[in-house]
Amino acid sequence: MEFVAGPPARWHLNLKDGTLLELWADGYGIVNGAYEFSVLVRAAEEEQGQAHVSARTPSDSRRVRVAVARLATGSVQDVHTASRPSRDGACVCPEFPGSSAEE
């Protein structure tokens, strides 16, 4: 598989139990009561069989959206991008090495 939209974005999810989850995805949506994070990739048919393909492009059967994480909306307190403030001012979470609060 290869990324189609470039490197995925970095996301932080603050869970209601106090856990901070970091993941990488192109984006997310709410599907059946859950946050579903996904990436757009180019993948051979046999590779697609090993992943959860959530959408396909009609013009290219190898270009698909693959789910990388799914969490129930009821377990999530907050979702935000985790880019450095110099880029978009999004995150100052101190919990992860390399987060903008430490730099």
C-alpha cells in the first residue's frame, strides 16, 4: 500500500477515562456512532483483502479509503489535530514526546 494524499495527519483523542490516544490518519468521520479514522491509499486487490476498505474511487479500483481506527463516540471527550502551533495552532498536549508543548 502507498499513501495517495501524502503523509497522514497526526491526531490526538482525549478519552473520557483520561487516556490520550495518538494516531495518524488523513481524516475522520462519524459512522454508526463511532469516530472512524482513515487514510487514502493505492493498494493491490490482495492488500485490500487484509484491511477494512471503507470506500473506493470509481475511476481506479486500486485507490481506496482504509479505516485505521474506530472508537465509540461515547468514549471520546475531545478530538483535535496534533500539528505544531507554528503550523496551525492546534495542539499543546504535553503527554507525548515531540508534541508542541515540549518544544
